[in-house]
Amino acid sequence: MTACLVGTYDRGHSANRLLAAALAGAGFSVDTLHEPLWERRRTKGRGYFAAAALVGHAAALARAWLRIVRRWRRRAGPPPLVVVGFGGQLDVLLAHRLCRPRRALLFAPLVSLTETLVDDRAVVVPGSARARALARLDRAGFRRADLVLADTAAHAAYLAALAAAEVRLAVWHFGVEPEFLAAPAIVPAPRRVLFTGRHLPLHGVDTIVEAAVRLGDRAEVVCIGEGPERLRAETLAARRGARITWRDEVPLAALPGELAAAAVVLGVFGAGRKAAMVVPNKVYQAAAAGRPLVTRDGPALREVLEPGVHCLAVPPADPAALAAAVARLLDAPAEAARLGAAARAHVAARFGPETCAARLGAVLAERLGVAPAAVAVPPRAAAS
């Protein structure tokens, strides 16, 4: 059977790459009907969501979907499984109406618009007309999909509450990219503490800055990446005298080497609800690379890693606790090595590409009754 990834979603985002790879690994023939739109601008500040900008986005979306529909009509073969990934809140609505006939419609949003723009980034005021409109848009997308994939059980509970109606949800942990399981064997710099990411509110970069102040010259903190919070974090670091080296984003192929060279890797430390219910890609990457990880505690983290066995977990937005955890690992390289090795073995066994592909195939067979021809689908799982 063919799985057809449809829409204007961010094709380069790790969640979408992992989803496509898992579908292929599960035995589906993967096709794409993609038009680039949201990925054209990597960092999206408040101006990106202003009223005038939204009019332009809507026009661009309409043009993109005209091209997608033309390509859809030229497709041959049996009806496919239609898949919409991260960044596809509008795509799923259009795919529901326009991509017919199909076997089923799968939506893997990773995050909702509400938690991102209202709860986390505060681009939209909670309780406002725009916030209510975003919630309605989220609910509409969830309800039109035959199955919605959530990246953690904690996140699935949030999405179910947000949908405020019966929605078909399944938990599927995205896992780790194979590039990080093949991280190079490099002797880490003794005091290098690394953060990589897009400097989003959920990352809690302010907490990293304040922890760096407490660590002083005991650590060489490096922050790699760009994003909406970076300028503010740099300004805070300069004012507080934090010893941090700021670097621009590096290509994906370079990230395993950056991780391998770090004595300690940092996850996320935001205090918001979103940070508690997701497992960011950087957490999987650090674990897969075998590096000692410090990140915030929360229910989602504990679905994937066990604090004290695979990583050190600290309370959210707690610079003192973060500094103490980092200092502990820098002062105890044997403990750091033990945590890193345990995390790598655990992630490779439980969240590696083959395991995640098999798990996704099982979910789709059970919940939608779809599977590659070589895989038998139990009669009870057949889609209605």
C-alpha cells in the first residue's frame, strides 16, 4: 500500500522526516505531494502571525493546494493512506475534502496551534477571539482525521481534552534519527556543556543563562541555534555576565559530532505545560549519541527515559538545580559516562528506527486496518 504525504507541511522538520522513514520502514511505498510554504522561513516571530501577513499566507496556501490537487488527480493506483505531518493544521482540513478516494487520513501534528501560539510563545492572548479561533481550528483538524498520532501519552491526554469530542488518538513516539546512533567516537572537551535548538520558550534558555552565571568558569557553555528567544537570551547573558558562546545553527550532519564533543548536553527547562508533555528531539539525540543529559523532569520525559538511570532530571525553570546537576556530572566523569552509555543502549533498543517503524505499522494495522500487502491485518482492525 502507498502512504502519500500531502500538503505544505515543513518537510525538513525532524518529526516529518522520522514519520516518512518509519512508514517506509514499516513496508509502505511512500509518495509525497508537497509544496513548500511554512518551511520557507525558519524563525517565525510575532510579525509572521500578524493579520496582514495571514492574508498573504492564505493566498500562498491556496496556490500551493491548487498545484497539489492537480498532482493528486494525476495519481494512479489504489487509494492511498493519506498522511499529513507537523505543520499541517490547514493541510489536514483540505486533504479531508480534496484527497479522495483514499484508504484513510492520518494526522501527525506533533503539537497543536493552541499550545504553541497561545500557551508557549504567547503570540496570541489566552481567551481572546484569536485564541478561540485557533482552538476551533485545532479541533476541526483532529476530528476530520481518521487517526491522530500523539508523540507521548501525556500529549495525547492534552489533545483529547482540547478536541472536546471523541477523537481517534494513538500514541507513537517518534524516536531518534539514525545519524545520532552513529555519532563519532570523540573524546569530549572536559568542561563543554552544549545546548542546541531553535531557542523557543519551551526550551527555557533563560534558565540556562542563569545556570551559566552560577557555574562561572567551571563550565564552557555553548548554545547553538537561532530562534525567537535567542536575542533576548544573549542580552540577558551579557547583562548577567554569563560565560556562554553563542553559535548559529549547524547542518544536521554536523550535529552528531557536536554532541560527541560535549561533556554534558542540555535538554529543555521551560515551566510551561508544553514542555512537560513533549520529548524534544534534542533529548533523543543526546541519548542516542551516548552523552550525559540534563533536562527538566515531567511525565513525557519519564515515558522515554528514567531519571537517575538514563539522565539527570531537574525541576523546570530552576537555574540552581540545573547548575548543580551540571557540576555534578562535570565533577564525576564516571557517572556521566554511565548515564550516557545507559541512555544510548536504551534508546537504540526502544526508540531506534526499526523499532519505531514496526510500532507504527502495528498501530496503523490495528487502528485503521491499513498495512503493506505483505502484512496481514487482523479482521477486527479493519476500518469501518
